[in-house]
Amino acid sequence: MRFLILGAGAVGAWIGANLVMTRQAVTFVGRPAFVQSACTRGIHVTLPRGETWRLRDVDVATSLTEALQRSSLTYDAVLLCMKAYALEQAIDELRGCESRLSSALFVTLQNGVGNEEKLAAAFGAQRTLAATLTSPISVEGPAAVRLERIGGGVGLAALSSECAWQPLALALSRAPLLNLRTYADWRAMKWSKLLLNMMGNATSALLGVPVAEIYGDRQLFALEMRMLREALAVMEAHVPPIATVNLPGHPARFLAFALKLLPDTALQVLLSRRVARGRGDKYPSLYYDVVNRSGRSEVGVLNGAVAEAGRRLGVPTPVNAALAEMVQRAVQPDAPLSPQAVRRALEQLARL
């Protein structure tokens, strides 16, 4: 198959490199720094045991237009790997090139929920696939990434039974470390990943401390559990209810089960160890939105999406709504960042 990777950051470089290792035809569209480094040094992937893939002579471009103009070949699949807040711009660019991509499938790898619906509205549900990535990938340079741990993988699900996605799934399944798992229910897959994405994300970003520290604090941990239980209540309020499913390396069903049955004291012992082992001192995605203060954040498809669905379904989601609003304020260029004030606001929220 011939793949087009839009957004050659950590996710795009990792998945594209895996496909290159299986001799799939891959074109990477990334920023100028990525393209320059990939052209001169190749794409480097470091694995947990120290092994390194060095992929040279890769096909790279700085824009979708450049990639399409340079070749008359058609693409079988477009993998959208940019941040969720950049998806609509990518869709506009893809619409302008629709005649060159008339038979391509579109795969969304964004965090959160609501992205698949946007892509399906533009190109049809029969050409749209939802995907998740649970492998922890970090960026080491413009065209260099590191796999932090073995055990995660890619989840893939079609939005429509009319989608001819078997060749795509087969190509991904042959990749050495993608550990592909397919799902019958794309909403269950994406909402289950949403639960994992939200854990410690907004609170860590607002306070500027690692997630392990959030989970070690009794009051903040209780707030986190309320946030997750709100999300589960929203999932159950859908018609039909959205189930939780296990993702590669991450037992989301066990998390949902524990949230329903265990008190916070038991949950803190159980989850704080897992978080400390899984994340260590690494910061989550929303932290970088706040640090960069670009005015953009993925919180809208995370906590914000839970709050919006709660409003639509009549499910109270005060914690998710408050966290989404606080993060949206914190990413603004002129936002006054005061960890003390944020801490007081979170403590007040926890007492509600």
C-alpha cells in the first residue's frame, strides 16, 4: 500500500517508520526542520533496549501540495497525525486535493473524541477509520523519536460496515512494533482511550507538576476520580451506552470496573503505583499546551468533549467543565499563570 503521513511528529514518525520497515511506500509531510533532518540524516527510531532504526532515503515533503505535485501516484491511505486542534485545517487542505485522493481511506489518530465525525462529514463514513496509539513515544530531535516502553500498540476501527479497510489493517498488522488490534465499535475504542488520556492531564498542566505527584495527593486524586466517573456516566447515558474496551497494553475495562466498585483510598493505592511506573516524571500532552501558550489546546476534545456531551445528554459534569475552562484560559498568551491560584481553584472545586 501507499501511505501519506500528515503530521510527522512523534506519532506520525513512529507509525510511518514501522510501515517503512515493512517496505510499505510512505510519504511523510512534516515541518521544514523534520524534512531537512530526514533528508540529511534519515529518520532515527530508538527502541527501549537501545536498538536504533536508521531509515534513509525516505520520501518527505513540507506540505500536502508538495507531496502530491511531486508524484503522479495515488495514495491508498492518509494517516492524520497532527494535534486535534489542527485537524480542521488539514481537512480543508485535503478537500482541495480530493481529486488526487478519491480512493484513499482517512485514518484519524488524534486524542479525544469528535475528530472522526469531522472527517466523516468531509469524506464520508465509508472512507473514515478511527485509530488510537497507546505506545509512549517521545521526540529526541526533528526526525528522531524514542519508544519509551514495549507493550502498547495501535487500535483501529471502521466507522462504517461499507469501509473496505482489510488491506489497510493487514499492512499495519505486519509492522514490527505497532501491535495492531482491531475493534468492532469505534466509539468504544475512542472513549476508552479518552479515559486514559484524561488521567492527570489537565491538573498536571495547570499545576506544572508530574502526574505521579497529582496521584500522590489525596485531594487532587479525589478530584481526578470524580472527573473520570463523570466521563463514565456520560458514556453510559448514550443510546446505546458506550462500552469500555481494553486497548493494547492498557486495561481500560478494569479501570472502569474499579472506578465503579472501589473507594478512592483503594484506588489511590492501585492507580498511583501504575501511574508512577508508567509515566514517571514525564508530563502529559496538555502541559505543553499550557507552557507554549499558543492559544490552542486539545482539552476541547478531552474534558471539554465530556462536558459538551454531558450537557447534551443531561449528565452533570462540573469537574470536566471547570478543568476544560481553566486549561483554555491558561493556554492564552496573556494568561497569568499562578500555580498557587490554580491550586486554590482546584481545591475549591474538589470541595463542591
